[in-house]
Amino acid sequence: MTIRTHEQDTILVVTIDRPEARNALNAAMREQLIGVWKNFRDDARLRVAVLIGAGDKSFCAGADLKEIGAFYASMTPLERREHGEHAPGLGGLTRNFDPRKPVIAAINGHCLAGGLELALACDIRIAAEHASFGLPEVKRGILPGAGGTQRLPRALPLGIALEMIVTGAPIDAEAALRWGLINHCVASDQLMEKAMQIAALIADNGPLAVRAARDAVYQGAHLPLDEALRLEQFQAEPIRQSEDAKEGIQAFIEKRIPVFKGR
């Protein structure tokens, strides 16, 4: 089993467990992850996920190039284009799927190529101090095709993202924190503790409100402000009428911790 999962209350922890291959994803692992994320989306008990790679050398090296090269070589250019357009994305997250719940990437080493693209598809990124980040695909004569050319410029200043994309050169965790690519940089032995701490803060909140707020952020990010504000109200109004909203207000009045049920 190269994808491991376990639940801690309402938090799902997903581990890519192939450290001998820098946690590169083969076809079987990709299928496992697709199923994992679908179950996460559909299980109302689970409110947030943490994704981590086994060991302390690599978060994920992306797709297994030995395997993926043979796979694409067996297809015509049209078939490759159609596959890329309609198939589930790398690790089940980079294209054609949205879990509609927060996913935290806990980055414990090299986060390169498809591994960075997978991390970029997560909502929050936390890294160990020794982590590094890069899209070296141009060094292999290809381009980052799992969202790297689109998500990295949305996460970083354009010039910084372009330099990383066209040189293939990596940046360290300090630079990633400085430019906002990661939210936190911690000692390696504190990585999972920090990730779970943030996950618990999210899980304690109203799940309907978290989902709607996340949707509003992503759906409104590239709209004109007036349209985005209308979208925000469209998302907010049903939440105001929910049982969770009533419980949150009543708990505040009674000075107690709210008990949210996702209704």
C-alpha cells in the first residue's frame, strides 16, 4: 500500500508512502488518491485533510517519469491532449476535481515538478526548513503540465514565478516563505504538529461556513470586485439561515464552545 490514510477525529491524514522513489506517483497510487479525495469530499464527518510524503527527503516528485513516458508514448498527440483535458489531475487534485474542503500540504523535503504542482493545488502549505521548491520540467525538455504554469504565477509575483518556470531552478524554504508560496516554515520535527494544529483550528469551525467561504474565495478571485461582492452574498445568505449559524450565535451568547453539525 503506497497511499496510507488515517483519521484523527474530523481530520483526514493522507501519506504518500514511496520514499525510495522520492514519493513519485505511479498509476496505482494516482488511482488510490482519486478514490481518497472523492471519499473525503463525500464524507460529511471529515472537515479538513493533511497531505504529507513519507520520510524527510521528499514531499512528492510528481508522476513517475519512467512509467508516464511509456504511457504517453503509446498515445497519439490528439489522445494525449484529450487525456490531459478530461482525466483527473495529478494526485487527483490538480485538474477536474475540487474536494470543496481545505487540504493542507505538509512539505517535508524536496517539493519539485509535479510535487510542487500537487502542493499548489492544496489550500495551505507548511514546510520544513530544509524543503525546496521548483519546476525543473524545462530541464527535461517539457513544461509543467499539471497546473504549474497557471498556479505558480497566481501564488507568487509574476517575475519570480517566471524565473522558476523558465530556468527550472529551485528556491529554498526561506525564499518560499518570503514570497508567500508557503504559510509557515518550521523545524522538521515540528512539521506535522503545525499542520495538525492548523487543521484542528479549521475543523473546529462550522463546516458549511468553511466550505462556502472557501468557494467564495476561489470563485471570486478573478472577478471584478463588484461581481465578487455579489458572489460573496450569494454564498453567505444560505449559511446565515443554517442550524450551525444559530448554534454559533447561541454558543457565543452562552459563552460555550459551539457544537456544529454541518446543517
